Amino acid sequence: MNNLLETWNETYFDGRLSPAVLEHLANLERPAQRPEVRAFLERAFRHMQQARFPPADFTVELAGQFGHIAAMVQDAWQGVIPPFTLDGRHRKIDDYVERHAWFQANPAGTLLDVGCGFPPVTTVETAARFPGWQVIGADPALPHYLVRDEHGDYALFDQAGSLQYFQGGNGRALAVWQDPESARAYFSSLLHRLLPELAAAGSETTAPAGKGRAQLVQNPARQYERPNLSLRNGRIGALDVPDVHIIRCFNVLFYFDRHFRRRALAWFAGVLCEGGLAICGVNGFHSTRCRYTVHRRAGKRLVEEEFAFSLDNVRPLGVISWSAFHDDDQETDRLATLVGAIRADAAFRRDFDARLDALLARHGLFTRNGEGYLVELPSEMALEQREKRQFEIGEQLDGEGYVEAAAAVLQRAGYEAWRNHAGHVAVRS
């Protein structure tokens, strides 16, 4: 083991990472030669240590996820925030909105989804769930062209034909990220092959994608708009949207430092109506590994109502829980501190860990090997299906009272804590 890997293991994991995990983490040593990549990885490991993350639960799969994120840190998207979006990602946040007393008192209003991504599936879901509300999806990277191949993999381009983003489809969300340069060349070639077909068709769409067929769509955002849903190309601070009642901003602000976050929150306060809510945070597939802060406009400023997180962060199976792109990421630090306080309670920790182990094994996801390390069970399940099962496990644990139990641990530690409208652990400063 070389010096860097040995330092990571000893400093953050008490030298207890499994040989299999260390073998996979060795792949990160070359990208970690870049200062920004090394800083990201060590920041995440520091948060894991702060949260009392068990080294025996650091899986090979988790090590692989760090590899994906390291590629993003290496400017894989050339400075553009990836508009990664998935069905059901904000379902629990919509639950929170729907059950909030302020929302129930306002049968009609406007919801602004900042950083809606593309395709804006979660914005479409919100508009369908709240038909009496006007929903506005905003993103600075809404594409001029969408290219989709016969496998469902797609790429987004601006009007000049510059690639903005690419993603796998049909259960292959992360697959095409393995070789970014080849993916860029492939999708760019596909765009230039299809542009003449688009011109010949005299429309905004070539032939539908299918077996052996690829498709090019111009101005693809239009196909998602509905009577109560509009999509706008624009960024924070540069949108004319006065008197908004609710702002939802997920998987955006954590790419920026605290100075930008302050400016964003000040802009939110300026466009929200009195009493309106701004809900900002991070989440993953099916609302897993979720953390967020709820602000309410009072006078001319935002005041914090609560900070909340999903129970799966207590022993997460994904890296997003500990991912932070800046040292001053207050939400990630706050999550790590609260999870560390929960896991410091030995009785809760033993009960929770045993129950989670049993459910992971029952769902065919993970089990313990003879040395006590958590290992992935062989499976043909796609990543999205595995994440869906993790979400279902979280729902079962909530139904069994573990969210309330975690909140009670925090109460004993001196926090004002409770189970919130989304079924998440919440605290108030």
C-alpha cells in the first residue's frame, strides 16, 4: 500500500478498511494527484469520520462511487453543473410541501423549481401533483438540441452545437460516464449526422427513436410544458419571477461556496412572497440520502424553520451523504455532526445497525462476510432498482419507529428534534 492510501486508511478509518476496498481506492490515487480531487476525497472522508461511519460498512460499491464523483471534480462537465434528473427524486420533498400548514392554507400559488435539470421529470411530477399551482422550472442549461440513441442514452447541446451533458437511459444512468471523452465524441458525431435530417424533415424532431434509430429534437423543453407548467432558461439572480410562494432548489447550491449561497438566499428572499418557503438541499435516487434546509420569508429576510435529513444518512450506502465541493459547506458538516451524535448512542446504534443489516440481506442487497465487512450480494438488478429498494427499506424503518427514535436520541443530546412532514429527522437551530 502506498503512502497516500495508507494515510487515508489510518487517519479516517482507524486502519480498518477491507483489502477489497483498499484495492479499489487505489484507483483514486492518480486522480488524487490533482489538488481539487484530493481535497474533495479527504473532505468526504473527514465527514465520514465526523459521522462515526463504520469502516466495516465502506463497501467496494462505495469506493466505485467515489471514482465517479472524482471524475466530475476533474471538470468532466467543463464547469457546467450536470442537469442529472431522475423519476421520483423529489417525491419526499413534495410530501413535505403538501403537508406543510402554510401550503394547506394556500390552495393556489407559484412554485419555482430552481435547477430543474433536463429532462425536467421531477418538475413535471410536481406540476401533476399540484394542478392548482403554477410551477416554473428554471435551469441555465436547458438545451437547444437533444440527441437520443437507440439505447435511450442521450446528450444535450446548446444552440452552437456544444455538448452540455450526457447520461445513460433505461437503467444505464451512470454507464456512459465511464469514458467521458469517447461519449463526447460519440454524441457530437451523432448530432452532426442528424442535423441534416432535421432540416430535411422541416420540423423540430427527426424520426422517433427505436431499434436501430437515433433521434434529434430541437427545443426539447417545449414538449414538457403544460397549462400549469412553464420552463425557463435562466440562472439564480437572473429570472423575473416575483411573488413566488415556494422555491425548491436541490442539487445546485452545494456546487458553490458559502458566499454564493448567501447571495442565492438573498435573491430567494427578494422573489418570495411574505411567508413563502425556500427549501434547499441535496438528494439522490428516489429521495434517498436527502438533506435540506427549510427557510421562510419573514419581513425582508429568510429565517430558518428546520434542517432535515432522511434516516438512510445514519448509515448511507452512497457517497452523496458526505460529498462537499467546498470546505465551507455548512449543510454537509451539519449532517455529519448530527449523524455522529445519533451514532454515539450505543443502544440506538446496535438496534438500528442490526435491523438495517437484516433488511439489506432480505432485499438481496448486502450481507456480512466472515470478517464482518458489508459486501454486495450478486444480483442482476440495475442501479435504479437497487436504489429503489434502499428507499423502500428507509420507508419500512420509518414505519417501525426508527425516525422518531433517532430524533429522540438528538433530543437527549440537547437538540430540538422531531420527525417532520416528509418522515425525516428534523432539527431547529
